[in-house]
Amino acid sequence: MRGSVPAPGAATQRYGGNTPCVEVRAGERRIILDAGSGIRALGERLRDDGGRVEADVLLSHYHYDHLQGLPFFAPLAEPGNHFTFLGPRREGRSVQDALEGQMVPPYFPVTLDQVARAAIEFRSIEPGEPFNIGPVRVTSAELDHPGGNLGYRLEFSGRSLVYATDVEHTDTPGEALVELARGADLLLHDAMYTGPEYEARRGWGHSTWNGALATAKAAKVKRLVLFHHDPERHDRALDTLLWQARTHFPRTTAARERQTIRIARG
């Protein structure tokens, strides 16, 4: 999954050019992590599958690359579907305020109320306070990113996934992230930059791929997924980066669109 801006084209075809959206299935429960441009393709698949669509959309933060696909999420416009949007309050604004605020003139031609024919609910969450989404236990931690960003740990039936997009560090991860990811079966981690690229972009809120490895090692996770790829990085360059990462942490992969990863019981 790309970060910051979609990057379609032949050079990004294998790994994909859409911004973040991850579907998690836990039994019959569907949780969608972030609503970047990738949620449009997910919506098309869900629509084509037929039947009622129900999901919880868990948002890490409200930067546009994590929201921009929502107006084009086809199941949102279908009566009979149901969605709950969950996210933290930021600068006094609730998750409802944030989503409605991106879909108003002159930025967008129609409002969220006009698009959403499905039933929708909003749920503000407190950073660090555990909560449940059905049978899934969710814990969170604040990550180092301008304006704030939550990392999430999802636990279900003895399995665990940690979603840590948009976090800034190089070789020394923050204690809160390490604790969040401790022993996780699967860690999705920001890996936007190489070392030299990071030096030119300090303070932008993103990690190096070495930073992702540092978190994986410190937290003793089982598998690592490099995530939030630089939109300027073409597929062959990602192949090289992945090869380098695997020499240090063999159970590493790089996120691809439409990729399915199954977490087996420990």
C-alpha cells in the first residue's frame, strides 16, 4: 500500500498504487483499517459478492491519504448495509466531524449524508483504552506522527495483528509501539523511506525500512509486513528493498494490493 498519494501506473502495478486500506476478517466480523483509495476496490468486490455488507471501519488518523477513498466506497451508498466508524478525537473534533468535514463544498460536491444510504454509526475511542469490536479485542497506542496517529493491536481467538502505519523513527522504536506489538503474529509497519531519504524528510512522520525491522526485532513479532510504500518507489526498487530486509528479518514481506495473509493459531 502506498502512502501520501495514490501512485497508479505500470511501475507500481505489482505492489499496487492505492493508499491504505486493510480488510481484517475475524470469524464473521469484518473490520476495515483506514479508508484510503484502496477502499474503492474493496467496495467493488463486496458489492459484486452480493448480500448485506456490515463492517467496522477503524481509522488510525484523518490525513487525507487515509480517508480519500470513502466517498467512493460503493457499499456505503446501498440501503440495508451497516457501518460503524471508529476513531479518536483530534483537536476537539470527533470521528463524525472529521468524516463529514472532508465531504463539503468546495472540497467535495456532495455531503456524507447524501452519499450514505446505508445505516451508519460513529464511535469515538480514547487512545490507550482497550475496547471490543464484537469478539475482537482492540488496544491502541499513540505513535509519532504530525497531528497524531493511533497504532492498533487486534486480538481474536489467540491470534494478533498490529497496524502501525505512519510512525516516525529510524533504528530506535518508541516504547509504546514496542509494547503494543510485543509477540504479535503479524506487524504491518510504516517503511516509507531508506536512510538517505529519511535524512531529507525528518519530521514528516514516517519510518525507514530499517526502523520497521527494529520494531519487529524489539517486539519479537513473528511476521513483518512493510507498509506505506513511498509513492515514488517503483516495483523493482521495492523488490530490492524487500530482499535487503529479509537478510535481517527473514519473515518479512512487502504489502501488495489484494494480498491475503492468514494468521494460523499459535
